[in-house]
Amino acid sequence: MAQLWTEKRVVVSTDGDTLAHDVADRLLVRLIRRSLAGKTSHIALTGGVIGTEVLRAVGAHPRRDEVDWSRVHLWWGDERFVPAGDDDRNDRAARRAFIDQIDIPAENVHVMPAATGEIDVDAAAAAYAAELARYGDDDRPWPSFYLVFLGVGPDGHIAALFPDRGEIQITDLAVTPVRDAPKPPAEQLTLTRPVINSARCVWLVVSGGDKAAALGLALAGASYETVPAAGAKGVKRTLFFVDEAAAANVPAELIDQEY
């Protein structure tokens, strides 16, 4: 049994606040090291309560200015297709918590299109795919992501890839529109599984007892169609950063005590 889990590691913090700060610490250590080495880091951000708290912890961190942010590009794994400036948008929360606190070039912040009335959700998905392609190549029309952040919903969804829906099975697009989403608003945009799983590292950040069942299923090898979080996998590393409440259904042997 243990061999089945060698590709995924679970790191547990005591509570949500500690979790956010622990993830922020680890992220900054890596970005500092990479920027000092002259490496460019493409990162896909996530929304949600815990995702935003991680960004807030990064934005307030005493080491944030040790990163050469000109070598960092920020993207989003999903976005609500609502007007720019709407409080429902993930990029608005990220700006308040994090982006406005760092010295990053505006052109390095790649927000998903907003609903302006001039384009529909299909055109918005195509536009973001085109932006991704500017940093990719013919074989992989998107950046070489160093890290993709993901939250996990109580239903096991990641980004805007929801259980038992067609979007989770799409492999020929980098970005897909979502209509009639089971979680409002109805129209959303999301990266697809091939993009997420091409990242060097995938970090899933999970907080709260309402996520315990989904986390347990994701680690137990559930079908990704039914539990999308089960299908998230980085090329080099897949880490589940969780608090004790979310870890209620995680067997002790799967928890990494040293990472």
C-alpha cells in the first residue's frame, strides 16, 4: 500500500492560519532561490478562503522583497466570468492580499478576461489560451509552470473543474469555459487538466473539516472524473498542504512529518 503514495505527500499544519503561513514560507524560500539563480517562475494562483490567506501571508511576509519579482509571472487556475472589479473575482482578492504589496511588473500579471459585454465566455477562454500560448511552444502552448496552486472544494473540485462534468475530461484545450457551474457564478473560466498536470509542482491547499471527505477520496485513488482533486499531479512533486481538521481522514502513514 505505501508504494501507492510515493508520488503524493501530505503536510499537516495545526490550523488554517498556521497552514497559510507555512505555505507562504515554503513558497518564498523557493522563489528567492530561483530568482537568485536567474530562473523565471510561472505560477498559477487559486482563489477561495485559504488560497487568499496564503497570498495574504506572502504579501505580509518579511522576506517578500528578497524575491526578484520581475522573474515571476502570475496566472490564474480559474476565474469567475464577472465584471472587472467585482468582489467575486479571484484576481481582485489576490491584488488586495498580495499583488499590491509586491514590486512586480504589470505585464507579469496575467489576469483572466472579465465580462465586459463585448465578449462571451467562449471568447474569454480563447483569449486566455492565446495569452498562455505566448509563453509556450508548438508542442505545449502554455508556459512551463513551476507551480500550480489549487484549492479543493467539499465536492472534490479543483479550479473550476467540477465532478461528473465534461470540463474535467477536456484534453485538447488549455482553457475552457464553464457554464451552469454548480457553484456560482454560473459562468467561469478554468485551466484544463493537461495544463495543471504539466506543472513541475502542484500544491493543493486544503483547510477545514468540510474538506476531509474529499481529501480522503483524493488520496485513496478515486476517479478524477468523480473527484477531480484525485487527478491533480505535478510532474516532479504533488503536495497536499492541509490543516488538522482537513486531515481527519488521512492515514498516519501518508503524512510527511519532515517536509
